[in-house]
Amino acid sequence: MKFGLLLRAPVVVAAVLLAMTGDDQFAQVTAIVHAAMLVAALWWPIPAWAASTALLVGVHLVHPPTSTDAVYGWTVQAGIVFLLALRLDDRKTALFSAIGALPAIFGGPVAVAAVAGSGVAGWLVRSRQEAQAELNEERGQRAILEERTRIARELHDVVAHHMSVISIQADAGPYRVSDPPPELTETFATIRATALEGLSELRRLLGVLRAEPSHDPQPTLADLDRLVDDAETSGDLGSLPPGVGLNAYRIIQEALTNTMRHAPGATVHVRVVLDGGELRIDVTNTAPAEVRKPSPSAGHGILGMRERAAMLGGTLTNGPTGEGGYAVSAVLPITETS
């Protein structure tokens, strides 16, 4: 676990205040050294814990502190045990908290309870953060699976359509040749049977992903005007393989949806360029007219776009612009198998 500024700042401030305590010169020097150990515990908790524990025992044996100095000493020890508990597993946390509380016997039951309680508090904070991290990871994995399922549904339509065309063409092939030889007829029959078998298997494996059958054609970049009126385009976008056209359309659609959700009132510019063997997509928006807090599902749209790009062997980058806006860029390679 890494300590952020929100934790480091109060620890340093507390250490500075504690370093200013002490009823005599010896206590003042001890307070400064002890406070430095509290800061060191941010990076090296176990050595700081060992040094603090040894210092407390040594001070009580050599120069017993006043009641005021003792309070500050146990405060530092409790802080170090708390930081230690944030970094160690449950077993080590229990062990180091118990040992760290032993010197507090010199300060009475309140000191023992304070040091031991700080270990419990650190354990509770760490457990909560670990549970939250696991929950976020689970949400991310679920979002990936949901997006891949949605992509599979769409590609099922595209692939099924092409396999159906192959089957129909193979069935009609022998009738386009007068008196076709048996070998040709048999070859076309094999092609048709293979296409039908593949189509049946495809529907068996992927058809279950669809709650209800849909006969609507999947969109392509030829339908880009459904999303945006003034997109800047270059190249023959109608010549794209269906898989590339579909996923490019969905990437732009998701980028525009994210803009409406997170940057209301912003101006959006869409640029799609087909250049040689790759398709480049840029969706950029200006700074929003109003700032909105991120929603709990923030980030899933980017995840879905990245999955679509990766599936085609492409890349997707995203991030804020220098003018306060946001940009999404994708590069999709065009291959014969896309």
C-alpha cells in the first residue's frame, strides 16, 4: 500500500508538533528523534517501529519521562503502529501491534489500549481499502465481459450474414453453368454444406448471447451521419470490411456518448481518415460548459472502445487536451480478414 499526500501531510504536521514538546533538554532531544521515526514510518515502517519501541524502553529505564512527555511518546508509538498496520498482512499486524504495545505498560492501561487500538484501526482501514480494490477489479472484469458479449452479438450478425450469402451463392453456382460436370456440382454442394454447418455452429455458440433475435442490419461508417452531421472524413469508408466499419462506428458512438455524459455543452469534432492500410479516428471535444462529478460507471466506455480496437489489432489512446477538453484517438489496421 502506498501512502498518498492526504496521509503524509498530517503525519508530517503531527511529527513537527510532537518534536516541539519536552519539559527539559533531554526530553526535547528525545521528542525530535522520536518524531523523526514517525515520519520514517511512512517509508520504512518496520525499522521505524523497532527504533521507536527500543527508544521507549530505553528512555523509561535511563530517564523516566514526566507524565506529559510520556503521553507524547505513546502518541508517536501509536501512530507508527497504525502506519505499520496499513502495510502488513493480518498476522504480522497482530504480532507487531502486540509487541509494540508491551512498552506501553510503563504508561499504564490507557497507553496500552491506545497503541493496541491503533493497530486495530490500521487493520480496519487496510481491510476496507483491499475490499474496495477487489470490488473495483471485479467491476472492471465484469465490464470487460459485458462489452465482449455485446461485441460478439454484433459480430454474430455480420458473420452470419456473410455465411448465408456464401451458402446461397454456392447453391446457385451449378445453375450458372450449362451442363456442369459432376465434380463442379459436388464442389458447390460441399461449399454450401460447409457454410450451413458453420452457420449452424455459429448460431449455436453465439446465438445464446442474444436475449431476443434481431434482424436489423448492424451500422457501419456509411451510417456516420446518424451520429454526427459535420464529421470530417477522408477515403472510401464504404469499402471497409464489415467488422472494421461496425467497430469504428461503435467507437465513435461511445466517444460521443461519453462527451454528452461528462462534458455537457462542449463542442465536438469528429475526424475519420482511411489512409492506405489503416483507419484513423479522432473524436475531440472542447472544455465542458459545466463540470460534472464522475459517475460510478465512469471508465467503462473507454474500456469498451479499447476492447474493440484491440480486437482488430489496433490501438486506442485517450486523455485530456491542453485546453481543458478531451480526446479519443483510434488506429485500426485494415486487413483482408478484418
